[in-house]
Amino acid sequence: MNLKNTIKSLAAIAFISVFGSCDRDRNTTGWQYFDDMAQSAAYETYTANPNFADGKTMRNPVEGTIPLGYEPYLYEKNDTDRIEAGLALVNPYEANAKNLERGKQVFTVYCISCHGEKGDGKGFLFTSGKYPFPPKTLLSDKIRNAPAGEIFHVITVGFGVMPQHGSQVRPEDRWKVAMYVKNVLQKQ
């Protein structure tokens, strides 16, 4: 009987020492399969890297490359390029109910706070006194006579104190906003 208890005790101690000792922090089993996946050999994004002369891990894209699905915008934020863009760029979308509705949705998200619901420059930011400069009215003769490409350009790179929205609004949505301004707001 005593020998049986001793064997059971030794078996329990062996079991605990073999399987219990692997538990390093009570949150893991202590077993690690595929060591290279658990402990990455790759450098983290902002860490030092001795493989490069500047010691940085994060690299700039290769000069002259363009990300997949990206079209570079060739015009800059100046009056000459604004006029050139107005003459060269043509809205590729048809002015139908679906596109005008999308233009209205995007206008409501990005433009209404400054330019107002009617496009008259009386948006909440100005009328509340939170912004001191009156936004341009989209109903002036100057903007009514401007081509849609010019509106697209201004949305893309900004104009005056208006910031650029090219990084926030996809090109097709910029065209639909220009379409909404031309075909809905300016026709009221």
C-alpha cells in the first residue's frame, strides 16, 4: 500500500514537473510550435535596422512608381492650373438621378458645413461665427460660367482658404459633386 502511494506521488510529481514547468506566465501553455511565426525575424516598422545606411526600417516607395489603382493628379493649386484643368478635364459621368443623388450625398458630407445647403456660402461654420471668412457662393456668375472640370480641380487641390479634399474624396465622387453643383444647386 505504501509503495503504491509512493509510485502515485512520484507519477504526480513527474507529471507536474513535465507539464507544469512549461507554463511560463499562466497565460500561455508554454509550448511554441513554428518558432519563426511566434518570434518574427522581421523588423518592426519604426525600429532601427542595421541593413540600411540610414538605419531606418520604413522605406519610401521606389521613385517613379505609382500605387495600383491610383491616378496622379497633374495640376497644382494655382490659378493657371485651375483654368487649364477647367478646359482639359471633362466629367466622364452621365447626369442621371443616381449620380446626382450620390453628388448630393458627398456634398452633404464635405461641402455643406461651409457652402451651405443651397450652395450660397452660408454654411453653419460661417453663420455660427466659428469661421471668420465667408465661403464662396457656388451660385455666383463666375462659378456658374466655370466648367465642371474647374470645380473638380478646386475640390481636388483646394482654392484660397478652402482646403484640398482630393485625399478624402474619390475622383468619381468629386465629379458627382461638380455635377450636383452644376445641375441642381445652380438651377434652383
